[in-house]
Amino acid sequence: MPSATRRGSPPSPPASGPAAPTLKKVAEAAGVHLSTVSRALNPETRHLVAEAATARVLAEAARLGYRPDAAAAALRTGRSRLIGALVPGIANPVFAPILAGAEAVLAGRGYALLVADPGDDPARAVTLADEMASRRVDGLLLATAAGHDDPVVSRCLARGTPVVLINRTEAEARAPAVVSDDQEGLRLAIEHLVALGHRRIGHIAGPPNLSTGALRRRGFEAAMAAHGLDASAIAPATAYSRPAGAAAARQLRAGHPGLTALACANDLLALGTYDVLAEAGLRVPDDVSVTGHNDMPMMDMVAPPLTTVRIGHAEMGREAAHLLLRALDDRTTPPTRGTAVLLRPTLVIRASSAPPR
Amino acid sequence: MPSATRRGSPPSPPASGPAAPTLKKVAEAAGVHLSTVSRALNPETRHLVAEAATARVLAEAARLGYRPDAAAAALRTGRSRLIGALVPGIANPVFAPILAGAEAVLAGRGYALLVADPGDDPARAVTLADEMASRRVDGLLLATAAGHDDPVVSRCLARGTPVVLINRTEAEARAPAVVSDDQEGLRLAIEHLVALGHRRIGHIAGPPNLSTGALRRRGFEAAMAAHGLDASAIAPATAYSRPAGAAAARQLRAGHPGLTALACANDLLALGTYDVLAEAGLRVPDDVSVTGHNDMPMMDMVAPPLTTVRIGHAEMGREAAHLLLRALDDRTTPPTRGTAVLLRPTLVIRASSAPPR
DNA sequence: CACAGGACTACAAACGTTTGTACAAACGAT
DNA sequence: ATCGTTTGTACAAACGTTTGTAGTCCTGTG
């Protein structure tokens, strides 16, 4: 048979590997037209080609190591099988598992994940979203939404790009979101503290422009009210960080002496709170109980192990990916605006909470 | 009959936003040919077009919100401006910052990051690498290399895809790598322990098929030998995890009673070691000193705060990205096989190490 | 025996770029 | 006035797919 001498010296001196085989090459090798190869290779259209031809095509494609050119396919079909993800801090222990979860389900459906990290800069987020639009992503996963009407969401809506919000949502939800039930999260924490006997409880809140900050605060206020307790001891942190938590805790303690428990909107804020309590010579949980939110990795190893609200970060990413895939599969129905998937948080009780003395 | 009526109604996707403007649209709006628009938009070729025309083109492009179609450009040029990253565990605190660092420098140069997570499954890594090849990535960042000749590296070499190894390297380095100086890392730990007065020191090693595991062990042995100490107290863990660390520590203590210090190849292994020491009723550092490696987040908050070897993960990612960009800019010179960039680790002394009693 | 219809396959036209080449003015120098 | 240059623009050909349409060759039937 015409098995050419494939042992020739590399024809391309400039170090570039052998030209990747195309449909045309496979077609020649299999003795059919390139369009037939295309159909034979695609399970959806395979029924249009004779079994013998399909077999030959499959064999030759495998032998040559054919890989379809995604760019060409994207150009022709208008779909890139690319999903963009905008995350404020890839390495952040909150967002990393979200990304991992999303990647897992997207990869299973043949989509690839394009990640970019605008940090907390909305302008940068817009730039990166435009870049993703340029790459014709089929959909967007947004973990950076903030404020009332996030500019990135606006652009996606205008462009018709499906978008799913993760972890944070807009004040006026214009796009589907999957978030933990933030109010419920703080309710769990407060119920626990109240059950332990605490009455004078303060809240280290998150940034008020983030939905997590605003909703957890609301959850705190509602839970306290439900027990007829004073919910005025609140200090908002300027960011979800340990120093910001410390600053807020300092401020809260100054304005509200005698608090026996501090419920924090975030684990890092709780760690910052640990710091100022230690400074003040107070012991956790003997003098003051502290709770966190998120159950970040290692929260079982800090001293004392932190009582905190666990949220399923990986599940959040998975769920968001599913939502996006659903929208992609069924592009006829409109985005069903504010549909939010609320994930149930759970309380993990460790050693940072105890009855007041 | 030149223009046959083969204009089957366009499969216009329902509810899709207005069709994105193309070069042609901009050209019509600006009253020039589309090729002129292309050149005017590209800073490299802009000098070929009259200033007046350039101005008109720029204005119209901005007005229409033109965004080049990356797929079309990729098809034409053969370059996708996409970089693939294969990472064993996106959410892993070791790899997440690497990814973040790489993303930052790549984005600065107009490249986007395609991330995939094969976990520890080499077959899956190959599949995902092929997928990336299909997407015609311009280069690959590999954090999954293992063993003697990693199959993914082999394929990249065969295909001529530039690849840079991160954190782990191959036994026989066939591709450039950027890694921390793993031997030096363990030397630092041992020097510290010896300076404190320890003589009977054990090593909880990493998986021997990973370069980090093998090299850190070698560093342990060399440093011990340099002090004329016995380096035989070694137990390799089967994975970089807390339970695997615990298992190895248990085994090591069984075979070598009386060790006063345990140098671990990884922070998680150190935490597992904490667990078995606590089980045995021993206190860190009073009874046994423990050191880790990596300085993962939160290692300053565990009890006791862990003395560990810090490596610049983000810098690693950045450095790898730079290396890859260099290779992309200058595709003539061959890959310069085993060039490894060695990052200097530093020792962070905390409270898990103290003089032996 | 003609012919309808089914089963395959080939043809060709896009998709939106980049880029080599050809053409057309405009201009100065001979 | 002729001729090179220079400068700016237009033309057209790819890149590798997907997919509508038009054959072609059968096989079975009226």
C-alpha cells in the first residue's frame, strides 16, 4: 500500500513541529472528501456516512493524530466552547475551590476555562471582560459582581453573553446567581451563640458594597431581633482581610465594651479579631467567643480552632457551571433574570465559641 | 450564474445580541477598505496608513465597539495568544498562587490563560494536553510533571509546543523549569535544627516520584552528612496530605524512637505530624521540634505557628510565564533543554522549633 | 422498463482575519 | 514632458472548519 517513507529528515528547519494534520490530509489518506471526514468524525452527523467510510476515516485520523482546529471551528460555528471566569483573587481560598469546581464540570462537557483576575478593580474587570468577548467566550462566570449594577453584567446583557454570578450577587439581580444563603449563615452563628447564653453580641461586617457583606449583616440584625437582642454593635471592615478585621474589631470594642461574643462575616476577619483580642489580653473563647464564616482551609488548625459557617465553595462552582451550561444548551429562553440558587450553609462548631462566663 | 441563491435563512441564534461588528462594518463606516482598517488598528502596521484615515478608522471602531475576532485572527496567523496551564489541584494553596502569578504577567502581554486540572492522573493530563493542543495554545505551563519522562512533556516536544515546567521538574530535564531550590530548602531547615542543638533528626519525605519529594530528601541527607549526623531516619509519605503525613510520622517514630526533631517535606505533612505527636502526648516544640516546607497560608496561625521554608510561589508563576514568553518571542533558538531557574527559598522561624530538652 | 426514492458522497460557500501584491496618485528631479 | 519614487489604498488569497445543496449510484417497485 502507499505507505510513504515517513522517515525523512524533518522538513522544517525552524524547529517548528510537523504541520498538524488537517481535515484535508485525513481525507486524502482515507480516500474521501474532507466534508465526509468532518461528518464521520462528528458523532452527531456520523449517521450520514457509510460505516466502511467512517471506519477508514477514524483509523486514518487516529493514525495521523488528527486534532480539529478549535479556532477554525469557532470561526465557522460562532461558538468557541470557551467559558470565561473573572475572579477577584485566583489564589484566594474562597475563590480557588469555586474555580476548581466549575472547571471540573465544564471540562466534562468539552468546555475550557479561561481565567482572569481583575482583583478588586472594576475598570480592570471591564477590560478583561472585553478581552473575553473578543475571544468569543460562550459564557461568563462572574465572581466579581459588586454594587447595584455591575458594569460587566451590563455589558454581557447588552452583548447577549450568558453570565452567571458566583458567591456575590448584584443588589438588583439582573443575572442568575449561585450564592450561599448569607443571611441564613449569620442566623446559624447567632443561634449558636445565643444558645450558649450570649446576649451582648457584636458583628464584624464585610464591605457593605459586596452582597456578602450586606446580606450577612442583615442576617445578623434579623437573628438578633428575633431574640429581642440589641443589634447595634456592628463595625464594617473595609475589606475581607485580617488587618481590616483587626481594625474593625478594635473600633467595635472601643464603642461597645462588654461584648461577650463577636460574629464575623468572614474567617479572615475572625483571625484579625483574634489578633486584637490577644493584644487586649483576652482569651478566646474564655473571655470572648468568636465565629467566622466560610470555613476556609486550616480553620480547624488555628488556635483556637474556629467555629464558623461552612459554605460549599466547590459546589458553588459546580452549580454555577451547570446553570451556565443549561443557558448554553437552551439559548431560546431568556436569561430568567434574578433566579438565584441559594446554597444552604452549615455551622461547624469548634473551640472558639463557649458559654459566657 | 455567479451569485446563486444559496442564502438559506441565516441560522440567526434567537435572542442573541446585535451581531458584533466586523472589520467590514468598520471599513464601510470609515469609507476605506477592510484591509486598511486592519492595518490602522494594528500599531505594528499603522505607519502604512495615512494619519487621517487612521483617525477615521479609530473613531469608527470605537463608536461601533469593534472587537477583533480572536478565532479568525488565530486561524489566519496560527497563533492563538492562549497559554494552557495544567495544574494538579487548582485550589491547592501551592498551585493557586503560581497560577495567579502566571496569569498576571501573561495578561499583561495579551495572553489569556486556559486552566485545566488533571489531578494526579497522568492519563487525564495527556487528554487535557491534547485538548489544549486542539485549541492551538501557543505554549504550556506544566505543574504536573512527574517521574522520569512525563508523557505530556514528550508530546509537547514532539509537537513543538513551548512548555515550561513549574514547581516540579522531570528526573531528566527535557524542558525548561522554574522550581524552588528544594535541596537548599531542606538544608536551611536542618541547619536551623542543628544550630538549636538537635542531633537526632528525622525526615518525613514527599512522594519519591515527584522531584520535590526526591530533591528535598536528598537535601536532608546532604545536610545531615555535612554535620556528620545519621540521615537514615526517613519515612516517605505517599502523597502531600495531612493523613499521609500522619501515616509516615507514625511509621518513622515506630522505627526510630528518640528523634528530637522532624523535618517535613511539606507543610501538610507537618500538620499530619502534629496530629500524631499530639496523639502520643508529645508537645511541639517542647518534646519534638517540627519544620515544614512551602509556608502555605495560615501556617503562622496554626498551633504552634510552624517554622517552615518559604518559597515564592507567585514569583514562580511569574518567572515561568516570563520564560514562556521569551520562548514565544524567540522561536528560532531551540528550547535550551534543561535550563532550570532555581528560586532561593528562605527559612521562616516560628514557634514549632526550639532547642531539645 | 422506467423511475421514485434512499443512501452516500462531493462540491462549494461561508466565518473574519492578516498580509503579499498590485494599482493609483502625487511629487520632485532630470 | 518623462520617469522614478514614495505614499497610500484596494484586491485577493489564504487559514481549517461546518453545513446546505447537488449530484451519483443503487435497489426495489408499479
